[in-house]
Amino acid sequence: MIVEEVERIDARIRELLDRTRDPVEAPSACSVNELLERAVLLVAGDTSRGKAVRFVSDLAATEALPPLALRRRALEGAFVNLLLNALDAVADEGEIRVATAVRNGADNVVEIRVSDDGRGIEPERLARIFDPFETGRAGGVGLGLGIARRAVEAERGALRIESALGRGTVATIVLPRHPTSTPEPARLT
Ligand SMILES: Nc1ncnc2c1ncn2[C@@H]1O[C@H](COP(=O)(O)OP(=O)(O)OP(=O)(O)O)[C@@H](O)[C@H]1O
Ligand SMILES: [Mg+2]
């Protein structure tokens, strides 16, 4: 029924926007590994889609990845959206990988990746996936990636999506390793 559909979408928008517009959320020390694992637990527990998806994590050692001062709720919302997009894209026996790594070179960033072996994105759509209301799935609103990008940029980080049609998609987030002392925002190389 149309009215229900509108209400459902509205609730979803509100929930996602609340997460990034929360004016009181201040950065607090948190572990990127822990945030990512929590997001995986949330999404893996969503059995409503009835898929036998395999989640594989390849996380940086905790000693290599000390806590960063981050807006944890907003960032967790971004991870959840990337994982839900991946879950939507994979077939019944797909695989979703999450990884964290520390890059200590000149860029000095923490890198977070969510990759899937799902349907991938047509090159001409890839250019528009961050646009509001650009959605390629039934029940999608098309706000998730734009909101995720803003949450990442609030940490002076960057979010990039690469995809090969029919093969899969990789979302990469980089966050500055030292948010308070980094003169330039983190760049994707
Ligand atoms: N991992 C992925 N594999 C395939 N397509 C993807 C992937 N991630 C994003 N997309 C495409 O990009 C579109 C936009 O994603 P986005 O998260 O912004 O919106 P959505 O998932 O459709 O809706 P929502 O606002 O609920 O997140 C998706 O509808 C989908 O077509
Ligand atoms: Mg989404």
C-alpha cells in the first residue's frame, strides 16, 4: 500500500539522517576494527534477505591501529550502508569482505575496505551513485552513499567506490591517521 511505503521510506531517511546530523555527537576515541565488526554483526544478523552470504574479515592488528577520535555513530552508519549495499548486490551465496589496514607512508592513513562479489555497477551509473535519490534497487532510497561520504568527510577522510560489472564492487574509505594534526584531508591514491 502506498501510504505504508511512504512511511517506511520516511522512517528510513530519518534514521539515516539522524545518524549524521546529530549535533551533539562529538568525536570520541574508538577502534575502527570494533566499529566495523559491530556493523558486520548488525548486517549479518539481518536474515530477512535470506541469503547465505559469507562475511570474511581481514583486520589490521589492534596494536597497529590505535584508537582514533571519530564520530562513531555516524561512521558506523556509513559502514552499515556499505554493507547493506553489498548484501543487496551479492547472489545467494555471495561473499563480502571487510578489511582494515594502516598505511604509514606519506599519506599516513587508516584504510577501510568493504568488497563484494556481487553484480557490480554499470560504468555510466557509477558516476551518479553518490547523487541523492539515485537508486538501483527496489526499496532503495538512494541516500545512503551520499550520507556515508559526508560522515567520512567530517573526519577529513575520503570514500571511493570502484566496480566491475558482473564481478563486484569495492568501497574504500581512508581516514587520516592523526585527525587533529593532519594539515591536509586524507586523499585516496
Ligand atoms: N556494492 C554495490 N554493488 C552494486 N551496486 C551498488 C553497490 N553499492 C551501491 N550500489 C548502487 O548504488 C545505488 C546507490 O546506493 P545508496 O546506498 O546511495 O542508495 P540505496 O542503497 O539505493 O538506498 P539507501 O538510501 O537505502 O541506502 C544503489 O541503489 C545501487 O544501485
Ligand atoms: Mg544503500
